[in-house]
Amino acid sequence: MFFLPEKLDSYVVAHSEQEPELLQQLTRETYQKVLQPIMLSGPYQGRVLSMISKLVRPKTILELGTFTGYATLCLAEGLQTNGEIHTIDINEELEDFQRLYFDKSGFGDNITQHIGNAIDIIPTINKTYDLVFIDADKPNYCNYFQLIVDRLNPGGIILSDNVLWHGKVVEPLQNKDNSTKAILEYNRLLKEDPRVETVVLPIRDGLTISRKI
């Protein structure tokens, strides 16, 4: 989803940092071999994720929703020396694909993959986090927040993707549209929860930055 006019969006992308060659390869292979390649973060949002990670300099990152690992590698660029990423995805068929690119990147030893339901897996990882990226099934966004917010270090950041949800957040809610309903509830939660301060950025399909107070 693009909220800027195409010409202006193209200008923004052209005057932002270019994605690394490895991520270009990852994008090509994702489009060739994987269903729903549109789920990739993409080059511009990927550079935004990389920049935020470099500013935060996280020691530990949690990612919910790995897909083919594009965003994982963008976030890894800001890791402290010997930092670690725990990334969770429910699709076991993509595990080897992810690992191939993780190891090619030089961050392979820093990335731990978890396959299964994030609701079940998050409590088993005995870590606190400096940075969390939520980009998984929308109906569970509120549940994910409640599971991770107390594990977020003071000043830590939660990045939440797709919070504008194709613009549906400002359209009349359809009765059976559970994903839009969940995003509306999640956005309200981030706005009202006293444990975080939040800014919504109109980047691609909407990216929220929430800081632990």
C-alpha cells in the first residue's frame, strides 16, 4: 500500500539508502519461489528498519513473523557485537530458505529461528529485548503486545507493521473483517497503554514506533 503519490514515493526511495545486494537477491528468489511475495518488507521499509536498529543499537531483538528473512537481516544490521535475534514464524517450509540467507549474510550465528505458534513460543524464550518487530497474524497483535511489553527493556522499541492495513482503518468496518478490527483495537491499545509512547508513521502500509517508558 502506498499513501504518497507515485512520483513523490519514487523520489523518496531514490534519495534513500540503497538496499544491499544480498537483499536484492533474497527479493528475487522470494518472488520466484514463495507464495505471497508481497509480504516482504521491501527495499525502502527495509532501510527504515535498518536505520532504526542502528539508532537503537540493540543487544537482543525479537521478531514475530520471519517470512523469508528480509526484515530479519535489515534489523540485524544494527545489532551490537555478539547481539542476537530470535525470530518466530509458523511456516516450517521456509526455515531452510531463511537459514540459507542468514548464513550468507554473516549474521547467521546471531540469529535463532523458532518455528511454531508465537503465542506458545514467546514465553519459552528467557530474554528481555531492546527491539521488537511485530509483523505476524493481525488478530493476535494485542496478544503479542501483552506477552512482550513487560520483557521490553526501559527505552526499548516495539515496531509494528501494517497498522494502517491498506487504508481500511479509516473505512466503515465490515462485520467479518477480523483483521481490520484487530488492527483498530491494537492501535487504540498502543495509544492508551501508559507503558509506552507511540508514533504512527505512514510508511508503506503503516509502521508504528512504540517506546517503553
